[in-house]
Amino acid sequence: MQTVDLQELGLRGVNAALHAQAADTNQTVWTIENAKGSHAIACGLDAPIEVTVKGSTGYYCGGMNQQATINIHGSAGPGTGENMMSGKIIIEGDASQYLGATAHGGMIVVKGNASSRCGISMKGVNIVVQGNIGHMSAFMGQSGNLVVCGDAGDALGDSCYEARFFVRGEVKSLGADCEKKEMREEHLTLLQGLLDEAGFDFKAEEFTRYGSARNLYNFDVDNAGAY
Amino acid sequence: MKSHDDKGIPHTSPRQSATFTQDVNSDIRRAAATGIYDIRGGGAKRKVPSFDDLLFMGASISRYPLEGYREKCETSVTIGGLHAENPIHLDIPITIAGMSFGALSGPAKEALGRGASAAGTSTTTGDGGMTPEERGHSNKLVYQYLPSRYGMNPDDLRKADAIEIVVGQGAKPGGGGMLLGQKISDRVAHMRNLPKGIDQRSACRHPDWTGPDDLEIKILELREITGWKVPIYVKVAGARPYYDTTLAIKAGADAVVLDGMQGGTAATQDVFIEHVGQPTLAIVRPAVQALQDLGMHRKVQLILSGGIRSGADVAKAMALGADAVAIGTAALIALGDNDPKWEAEYNALGTTAGAYDDWHEGKDPAGITTQDPELMKRFDPIEGGRRLKNYLKVMTLEAQTIARACGKNHLHNLEPEDLVALTMEAAAMAKVPLAGTDWYPGKPGTGF
Ligand SMILES: Cc1cc2nc3c(=O)[nH]c(=O)nc-3n(C[C@H](O)[C@H](O)[C@H](O)COP(=O)(O)O)c2cc1C
């Protein structure tokens, strides 16, 4: 295992060391100490390595991640896992706004709560939050799954496309063109798989599914009031 | 028409309103019939103060000229040397602006790459991501990082020679985009992770940052991901050029791309194009002032766009302090857009060559702003690339001609002192004297 001190090595030093790991590296386990809320930690990784960040992180930790698993032993700042393509990010604490913005793939697990605009413009990522999420989450969400074991704030799924939302608790309000949907067998299977993968002990049957009503897919002047 | 009524009293001649013109009335009728605003491509069509209102004075007794064809007049420019390990070196200061794949066909993108590379300059991706056609044929490719993040992925990001964070566009400062369902082919849909045939909205602001403090962190992230190798540009609309340029520099940009209201768009509401933003002429001096106030002029490059058409426009932009320009609409025209040879088909679409701007409908007779496979066949990317190269060469020769006449051995040596203005407005905006005077409105010490 490699242990690096962010304050000693500097952000560039740490990220350069992580980026230098080829796909067939045997240095697969890394610990970053003294994160102290720094921005852009472990962003742009592209190797199947496992990175643990000790402490809370600033903006964009794990941004654009490919393949790597990143554990954040603290809370995560805005835009964590933005545009992630694959791999996994596990946040022990809470996540700030724009979690997993535009992310295309992989999984983000939050053991605490996630703030507003969680999963904004999500494009295929799976996000599983054990607690609650804030307002305007999954705004313009295109695809992927957002699983919320607690409650969701105002305007969930506003202007969403094909992303799916599963909420166990209350939804304060649904955004424009987002509606409650029937939970079919395929959804229960999918959701149970996501919960198991995230390591959360909930039953898929306890959740409600939401998604796009698809009324705003092609502009129609009679819908103008909905925007 | 009868000039008198039955009693012999003369009719007044029919008088058209200057307020309710035929154009205005047709807009009202269209709105009344459809219930939806007009969306179109292109830039502002109204007349605004422009580079046409400036003239070069040329050489005289106090300034001697350089010999055309004999004495050298350099045109190269380096962009992004401030923070990036690998700045971009261009032979000419005329770049190709970002235009989305989706709005343009794959072959049109290829032609832009071919023409720009042959002329020694860069091209830029656009909304919708990077296509292999474009990467393959562009020696220097700038990758746009847009609010929609359609097609955005780290593999393409790492293939780019520079990154351009798009905050705004001159045609629509504060506006997002819309690619209507009819232009969403399988390929476009796949690149954007959306179902085929539905309208695709491009967000008006970035999903994971707002404001100058966040921008600084976003730039840091992009640099970390690309190892501090490639330059990072920030593109802003000509809204508040002094402050936007200042904030972009402070956030750590290597270059600022500034786009005036004449700048083209693939598709935006007409009301937006015509009524929001400032003319290109008006935004250069405030941006250059911001660079100078921070001691960053010529260190952070200023790339100006919006209605650049000729070598004269290039020379004027550079004389006012820009390091380079970018062209969109003019490049499309060089490729063959709006060519009168398609007049019969333009007429069938209810328009005429030169006025065709319904690029969002995907029916472009010239086969450039379309995803229709049949129309696309009309456009030959090799021939298109050759035409663009020729056009870029001509613009460069024109700019050199002017620079030599002003005694300059590099386009960058052109200066505001080489210019006069034809109108008070242009004098005030460009801060160069009204022709025949030594005065411009707002000149310090003059009291006006
Ligand atoms: C067809 C078309 C598509 C465009 N797409 C984009 C885009 O995707 N992103 C962007 O920042 N600007 C886009 N623009 C604006 C150009 O980058 C540029 O700012 C503008 O064209 C410059 O003005 P000009 O057309 O007068 O040269 C587009 C322009 C056109 C004409």
C-alpha cells in the first residue's frame, strides 16, 4: 500500500503519482492523508486502483473518474464524481451539491445525505444515497439511476429525460414533467441489485419509482406554462 | 391605383409605417399563426456599429510602409503560454470557432479540419462532443467544455490540444441551446446519450459550478486531469467584457475568447440574437483594458469573434488589441453555405440565398447544417477544405497588406493609433479619433 501526504506532496504531486498508475499496475492501493478539503483530489484517474482519502474533500474529488474506486473518509465537496465514466466513489459522510453531475457511468455511494442538484444532468451513473437529498436533484437527468433511501427535496427530476429515480421516503415535490411510475418486476430487480452493491440493507419493495412523463420531449406551445 | 375618389378629392399616397414595417408585420403574423417564437441560426442581422466604421490611415511622412511581397510581415501567434506546458502555435491568427456536431454534419466538420490544418490554424469542437472526422483532420483541435456536457468524456479531453470552457456565446449571452428533434440522427442521439427524435436542450449554465470563484476551481480540475499540459481558454459572450475578461484571467485562463452579438449560432430565438449582447466593435477595448490593467496583455491571449469576414476585419481586431480572431459563419460560407447555386431550393424553403438561416431544421440545400444523408452527399469535404484554406489564405494576405501599409512587420504591431473612425459611435466604442479630428467621445481630458 502507498501512503501519500497531500500537504507534503502537493495536489500536483499526488495526482501525478496516481495518473502514472498504468492499468496493469501492482500499486493498486493508495491512501491520501491530510486531504484538508483540497479541491480536485484524485480527479481524472484511469486505472483499476483503490484510493482512500482521509478527511473531507473540496470540489471535484474523483472528477471524470474511470475504473478507480475512491473512498472518501469524510464529507465530499461540490461536484464530487462529476462526469465520472466508470469505477466507484464511496463517501462515508455527506455530499455537497452537484454530486455526480453529468456522470456517465459507475456508481457513487453516499452513507450520509446529499445536497441540492444531486445527479444533475446525470448520463448513466448510478447514485445511491442512504440519507436524504436536496432540491432540484437529477435536473435534466438523461439516464442512469438515482436511489434515495431517505427523502428527496423540492422539484425532483425537473425536466428529466430517461433517468430513473427510486425514493424510499417522502418527495417534497416533483419537478416539471417528472411523475410517479409503476414499479415493475424489472425495476425491483434492478433496484435490489443497486442497494446490494451499495451495501445498504433496504428492500426494493419499500421504494417508489419516478421518471419522465415525456410530455416535454418535443416543444409544444401548449406546454409553455410548464417551464 | 386611383389617385382621386369619385368626388375628385385626391387620395393621400399609401404610406408604410417605419414602426410596423413589412418585416415586423410578418413576424406578428407568424407568431399569431404558430404561438411559438421564431428560432433561427446565424447572428444579429440588424445593422450595428462595426469594423466597417473604422479605417486605417496607412503610411505617410511620419510612418513609412513595408514593401509588399518583399519585406516580411509575420502572422504567427502563440496561445496559452502562461500556464500550459504545450501552448498552441498557429501560423495565422484566424481560428475556426466552435460549431457543434449535430448542427453541422460530419463531412462539414471534416472540411473545417482540413481547411484549417492546411492554413496552419486550429479548429474547435462544439456542443455534442468530438468526432473522429474532426480530430483526424485537425492538426490543432480545441475541445469545448460546455454546460450541456453532451459527448463530454475524459478520453477526448486528453486528445485535445486546448480546452475551451464555454460560458457564453455572443449570439445568446445567458442562453442555452436547442437541437430540434428532426436533426437528431442515431449518431447524434448516441453521442448525447438521449433518445432519437426528441428536442435536445443544452443548458445555459454549467451543472457543477457558478461564478468566478468556482471557475477557478473548475480550471484547476481540468488542468489536473490533463496534467497542466494544454492551454485552457474561457469563452464569454460580449456582455460585460471588462469584468468578464478580468474574472476569467483571475480564474486562471490562458486565453479569453470574446464573442460579439453578430456572432453566429446554430439555433436560438430570434429575439435573443437581435436584442441581447453588445456589438463586436464595442467589446474589444474594454477587454484589452482589463488585460492591460492586470498586466496580462499579450500574456493571456484575446481571441475575438462575431462577424469577422475579411482581412480588414482581422487587421482592425488586432489593431484594437486582440491577439487572434475566430470565424464561424464566414467559414460556413466559404464551405458553400448560402451559395446562390441552390437558389431554386432556397426559394422552395421560402427564402433566398444569403438569407437562409433555418439551420436547425436540417434541410440545408448545401448539405452543411444537416444530418440528412442525402443532403450530406452534396457536400464534398475535400473540396470544402480546399475552399476554406483558400479563404483563410486570402484573409491573411489582406491583413498583411494593411499591416505593411501601416509599416508593421507583424500583425501584432498594428495599434489603435493606425485607425480612425467614420462615426461618433465607432469613435466612442473603439476609442480612436473621429476621422479628420483628434477627438473621440469620452477622450480623457476633453470634458465630453
Ligand atoms: C452553426 C454554428 C454552430 C455553433 N455552435 C457553437 C457551439 O457548439 N459552441 C459555441 O461555443 N459556439 C457555437 N457557435 C458560435 C461560434 O463558436 C462563434 O462564436 C460564432 O460563430 C462567431 O461569429 P461568426 O459566426 O460571426 O463568425 C456556433 C456558430 C454557428 C454558426
